[in-house]
Amino acid sequence: MALILAGMALRSDRHDKQVDRVLLLHAELVGGETQAARIRLVDHLRRWGEGQRTRSVTRSELQSTPGLSAYQDGSSSTPMRDANTVIRFFERANAAVKWSSVYEPLFHQLIIRHARWWEVALQEDSAPWAGREALSELTAWGRAYETHWPGLAYLAAWQANRERDFGETSESISGG
């Protein structure tokens, strides 16, 4: 009996740690340096979008397109530096999923919507972008998760947000 109780306690402790890791990742995403980088870059990409749309960009565009490669408000950061901050966050999040160190239902609900949005915003091109592959892997994991749990109520709102921000024709959005 003691062995059963010990096993249950270990399982409960593992679950609690996985939940805590998700909550810590989410706090990092929506606070501090990562949040500041996200906000600056989102505002910048919205200024460069057409109409009410957010502009999707590649690494090359962020590095060399006049105006797009620098913030207009005199910020000491750059769009490329902020994009890399966002990408590095998703590298860590992807590693956490790969090592099964997060509680997947909560991770999907709190993190994947952001990853799917950034996958559309930060497009791949011929120039290598360190860490961008991790973002693609993470969003692929999110899509696979959704096939096992159809009908998640929050998915429709996520899709509507991406369509509003990027338009309905984006290939990355049409995948779900």
C-alpha cells in the first residue's frame, strides 16, 4: 500500500512540476524582455501592414528593407533583435515539449496560439534563421495535438485572430 501511495505522490509531483513549467513559460512570454520585444515588433509589423493587416516578414526583410529594418521611434532595439528574442523563446518552449517537461493540455492552450501567430508573422526564406525551425516544429506539434483533441473551444477564436491580423489567404493559417 505504501508503494502505491508513493507512486501516486511521485506522479502528482511530476504533474505539478509540468504545470509550473507551463506557467513559467507563459509568464516569460507575456512579461519582461520577451513581452517588450513582442509588443515593439507587433506594433511595427502592424504599421507596415496593408489596411488593418499585420505584415509577415522574413529574416532578410528585417535585416535589409529600408524602414522595416529599424524602429521609427528611436528605440535602442531593432526589429531583427526583437524577432530573435521571440524566436529564442519558442526554441525553449519547443525543447520543453520535446523533453515532455510540460503539461501538454495547458501548454497548448497558453503557448501554441502565440507560436502559430508568430509562425505566420516571421516567415522563412532562403537566408538561414537560427531557431526558426524550432518555431515550425512547435507549431507542427500544436497541429498534431489538435487532431487528437478535436473541438477545442478556443481554436475558433485563435483562427479568427490570425485571419483578422493576416487575412484569410495565408497558407500557414489555412492549415488550421
